[in-house]
Amino acid sequence: IAKEDKEFILRTLKGVKAADVSEVLEELDGEECRYILQLLDVEVGAQVIRDIDEDERGDFLELFSPEELSPFIDELDSDDAVDILQQLGVRAREQVISLLKEDEQAAYVMDLLRYGEDCAGGLMAKELIKVNLNWTVVRSIEEIRRQAEDVDKVYTLYVVDDYDKLLGRVSLKRIILASDQTLISEIYEKDILSVETFMDQEEVASIMQKYDLEVIPVVNVRGMLAGRITVDDIIDVITEKAEEDRQIMAGISEDVQEDDSVWVLSRARLPWLMIGMIGGVIAANFMGLFDGDISQIPALATFVPLITATGGNVGLQSSSLVLQSLANPSVIEDSLWKRLFKTLTVAILNGSVLAGFVFLFNWLSAGGDPQGMKIAVTVSTALFSVVMLASTMGTVTPIVMDRLKINPALASGPFITIVNDLLGLGVYFGVAHLVFY
Amino acid sequence: IAKEDKEFILRTLKGVKAADVSEVLEELDGEECRYILQLLDVEVGAQVIRDIDEDERGDFLELFSPEELSPFIDELDSDDAVDILQQLGVRAREQVISLLKEDEQAAYVMDLLRYGEDCAGGLMAKELIKVNLNWTVVRSIEEIRRQAEDVDKVYTLYVVDDYDKLLGRVSLKRIILASDQTLISEIYEKDILSVETFMDQEEVASIMQKYDLEVIPVVNVRGMLAGRITVDDIIDVITEKAEEDRQIMAGISEDVQEDDSVWVLSRARLPWLMIGMIGGVIAANFMGLFDGDISQIPALATFVPLITATGGNVGLQSSSLVLQSLANPSVIEDSLWKRLFKTLTVAILNGSVLAGFVFLFNWLSAGGDPQGMKIAVTVSTALFSVVMLASTMGTVTPIVMDRLKINPALASGPFITIVNDLLGLGVYFGVAHLVFY
């Protein structure tokens, strides 16, 4: 497509949305992207860069010199600008900032760079409209008009005092309807939700979701209005979190995508496979202790996959239910003991059905043979115990991890399977020993 | 809390947001909820009912007679009203609708009830502001003022023709700045994205997310403006989808929560456990064919957990990467063959590392014993083959399911583990037979 035919490219891209151009650019090689971006209007180009997938953008940005990047950065909202700057090296970042033409944008960006990416401060944009408590309606309208130039979507007007402390909000409608000399302090609403700069982004997301907010103001520790977070950023937080949890559950240790390189994909997958492997070797050594039993009663070994698979399934089910309720905390939280009690009741029900089913099957296929009956008893008893044990592990592990501030999704991944495999084998051969000797 | 002390309750709930009241009510019993709701202002009460968790709301609604419910329904936006009505029995639903005081709301609700819950029509609200192409600015302002009474958040003004066909949008600012007799057709923007009533809700969500939209108009098959979908509904769609996928991956077959009853939880968990159980019994029978081998070489059996666990892990990793890219389709999609080729390259890399590691371990612990060496060769060869096979299965299954319109997340659940367990055992004992005989 991109072979110097300037006219054609411009005509084609004319009506297309920035987000679509970004997708096309992700598929082209570096020089072609660079060429197309330079043909575009700066404002559109800035949006295109913003909409490029974050994983691809790192390499992409390296194609540009600080001089080429800064005009695009000038055009973006401060939060998007910072996201891009954070992907640059420190040196390039400083150069781009020093080249920004708009002083206000430079100040915003430097302020936002201080915050970690995962907290409210890292999500917020500085662009917002605020009015002072002591301004009259006339003055407010003038200031709003001035401030509105930089703000794409206004949403709410925030009311602050002389020290920039957030006090409330006021609607444009109320300002317009009030008489010219009315003070803002007479007409504003005090009822406003805000979050603090250091609040975790997932907590911000759940607050905005709960109250159906489109925008929420962010205040610093002293209650001063620092910025605002809009709903589009929150949607990204929710999507990322879901993707991250899914990868952890699947035993993938880096944030990768199917179209990453073979090398990156292998590296992301190997750690948990190796841990699983070590678990398997431990299991092999453990079973080696029962060599004698196995060679006498080989049928014992045939039920090993059944025991380990059931332990894994039950553990996964339990842990993912706990995860889900950790993600949607309720006002009145059940205690660990109450949860455990409930899990175990469910485990008794399910365990009985499964053990009964397997007993029936083994009993029928044993056909009166005493060794077959012993195996039937062993497998059913072990199965029931494994269901109980795996339920307990699956419930306790994520809760403990959550209290230790480790991502509890880890407890739903290969970890729980490996632990349950080992526990299951232990229980199974323990029971077998009791039944046979 | 709720023991007749009307004054106290009202005072306590005064400043509290509706979403918080809902959470408190979820923890109280039926009669108490009913009592509190009747104390509240109708408008607040309506919001409280709207914000109650959907799973809890079914039982909750049964406490109220149609006469008691209809005033709340009158207050809600049409999309929320329909969500609630859909939880009632057909008879109660019809009664509530016939009792609605606002004719417009009744018409909206009846219109929306026609659509399935999972499509754009089921998400949209009827409340929106539209202006006719041929209206003058003066007439438009008058109409906007009238329509705005029912619309909480305006977002965008839609432009339609005489047949209600969606043509574009116009900003309030432009209308206000234009002279009184200007026609809307002279000032509106034609550039507008819309979705059709029958579009799947997840598709709507990904469009709104991609273009960072706060609201999107919905048109019917004839292009007529039918309603609009706002971003808060989209957030719910995204969250629900993530939760659903997680449950499917965990082998839970109904939409349950940790605080559901023991009975519901057991029922949701049993189906996949039973299927796993059947898989385990098949595995046991299959291994039974190798009884002789196992009793002669019991060490062979000790590596069964290693083989099955690795197969399960690899399959899960592969399928979840495919799932992820199915959820975020790119413009240029790789073909099935290209994907498979890549997966297999990764599998060769990972499989070699794992097989090498296990071979080294077995070789060291064999210490020159010829039978130990044979086992080392068997386990490594089988492990490598299992990694290749499980990668292929994990890649192909979700893609095939997606084409067959089955939710591909199913391929990431216990299903893949069971299939891989069986395949793994087959490969392992096959290789063993080749090596030993």
C-alpha cells in the first residue's frame, strides 16, 4: 500500500477514524508507518499514536526523534501524553518534554510523570474545568470559556477554594440560569465523590462502576484537586485486569499475545511448565516409594490420573469462586471459617456423589473379586478425601494470598493443580496402604 | 437495624447513595427491605432497586405486588425498567406495565421487551434527544427543552429525517450559536457511528471501547433511530463477559457466586467433575491394558502424573492465548495454519527444554542401569510428543469451537485437560511399548 503514492494514501485515510488507522499501522513496518504519520494532520497523527496497542508502541516510538514526537505530544490529553512518554527512555523523554511548545502541557506532563502507572494519579488527566468558590457567575463564565479550550469533554465543573481544595461541583446550567453577580458559593453542590491520587486503579474502577460515574475528580493528600479520571480509562483498567487474571490462571508468566515472537511466547510459558515439571518429578519419586505395591497390584496405578485430575478440577473450581468474591467485595464479608464451612459442605455433597459413582463402577467391574473390592474401597475413600482437601486448599490459598498482598489469581493457576496433584497422591497411597496392609 | 425506628432509618440513609443502600438491603431479609423501600422517596427507591445485584433481585421483586412496583418502574430509564420487568413472571409484568402512569414509559418498555437481552436492542434505552433535519434552530431548542425532561444525561443530539432515519448529530453549542431561522440540515455533522438492534452486545462493547465512545445510537434494520446505549451498560457487559469466561475456564457450569446456596453451588460444580470422572475411568481402563508392563516396570507408572500434568498445562496455555486473540480480533487475521505453525515452533522449544531436563534427571538417577536408561528415553520422548500434541489441541479446539459458534472459553476449561490426559496416556504407553519391546 505505502509506496510513495501520497495522494492515494491521503484520500484513502481521509474518512477513516484514528483507531482504525492505528490498527493498519500495527501491521505495517516501521518506515511505512513513519511515512504515513508524516502525511497526516498533526492532530489526527497524535490520536493514531495514542490508539496504537501499548505492546506494539514501544518499538514504534523508537523510530521517531524527540523533535518529531513533540508536536504529537503537544496535541494529546495529558494522561495519554504521559502514557506515551513513559514508554520512552529517560533521555528521550526529557528531550521531548523540553521541546513541547505549550508550557501548560509541559507542566501537566511533568506533574503526572511522578505517579506510578497503577494508581489513580497515573490514570488521571490534568485537563478539567474548575471554578473558585468566591467567583461571581460573570467571572466564572469567562474562566470556563478560557479553560474549555484545552478540554475535549467537559462533564462537570469542579468548585475549589483559594487553596485549590475540592469542595464540590456545579452544573453549567445552574451557572447560566443564575444572575450575573451571584457567587458560586451560593449555587454549588457539596455532594461529590472523589478518589485520592494514591488509590489503586482497580479500586477506582470499582467505585466508578458501582456508582455509574463517567468522571471522578482526583485529590491529593491535602484534598487539593489534582486531576480527573474519565470512564474510557476505567474500561481499559477493567479489560486489562481480566486479561491479566486469565493469563495467570493459564500459567502464563508475562503479558504476551498470540502475535508476539516465538521467543517471547516460549519464555512466558516455560516458568510454570518447569515448576509443573519439578512437581511431576517429586510425584514420581514419591510414587517410587510404593514400587512394591504397584508391581503387586498394578490396578492401583491405573487410578492415579483420576485422583490427580479430580483434585485439580475441584481446587480450580473452589479457588475461582473465592477469586470472584474477592473481586466483588460485599459490605458484610463472611469470615474465613464460615467460607470454609460452606466449601466443605459443598465438597461433602460433590465428593459423595463422585465417590459413590466410582465405587459403583469398580464394584461392578470387580465382580466379587476381593482385590477388586479393596481397590474400589481405596479409590472411593481417597477420592472423597481428595475432594475435601482440594476444596480446602482452593478456598484458603487465594484468601491467604490476598491478605499477603499477592495477586490471588495466582492461586487459580497451575500452582493449585501441582499442590493438589501431590496431596492427592499422598492421600491415595496412604489410603491404599491402610486398606491393603 | 430495621426495627420500626422510622426516624432513625431515614436520618441514616439520607446522605447515602442509592448503590450503597442496595448493598445493605442485599444483606437484610425481605420484610425489612420492603419496609425501608417504602420509607424512601420513590425516585431514590427506584435507583435502589435498579442497583441491587441482578442475582438477588429475582427473589426480592417477588415481595412486591404489581401496584407497589409500578411507581418505581415509572421513575427509571427505560433500559433499567426493562431489565427489572424481565425478572418478573409474564403475568406480573403485564400488570405492572398496565399500571404505569406515564404512557411514554409504557410504550418504551413494551418496545424494548421485544429484544433479546444479549443484543444491542436489549441494552439500549429509549431516552434520547433527537431533532429533525428540517426544523429551524428555534423549533429545535423548544423540542430539545421538552425532550430533555426525560433524559438524565444528554450526551449528543441526534439528527433524523421525517421517517426517523438516523442521519447524523449536532452539538448543542452549534445550535445555540446559529441564528434562529437556520435549518438543522445546514449545521449538522454526518459523521456518526451507530450499531444495529440485532448486533451482539460484546461486539457493541468492543466498538465503543475501540473508539472511546460514551454513547452510541442504535438503529433498526431500516436505519431508523431506535435508542442509544450508554457506556455504563457497556462496562457491565465487559465485566460479565470476563466473569463468565473465568467460570467456564474453572469448570463451573452455571453463573454462581460464593454466597449462593450450598445446593446451587454443588449443582454448578458437579457436571464438569462428573465428566472429569468419566475421563478418569476411561484412563484407568486404558492403563489397565498395560497391567503387565506396569507390574514388571513399576517405575513406568510413577511418571504418569508428570505426563498428564504437563499435557494439561501446555494445553491450557495454548488455548488461553488463542482465546485472547479471538477476543481482540485484529484487522489482518493469521490463518489457522500459520497459527499452528507458530504454536508448534514454541512447542518444540518448550518441549525440548522440558524433555532435556527430565532426561538429565532420569539419567543421573539411573546411574548406568539399562532399565533406568530406557525409562529416561521413554519419559523424555513421550513428554516431547505430549507437549506437541497438547499445543496443537489447545490451538485448534478454541478456533474450531469459535467457528461452530460455541463459546471458545469452553476449550480452556476442564475439557482440554481431560482430552490431554487421555492423549498423553496413550502417547506415553505407546512410546513405552516401542522402547521396551
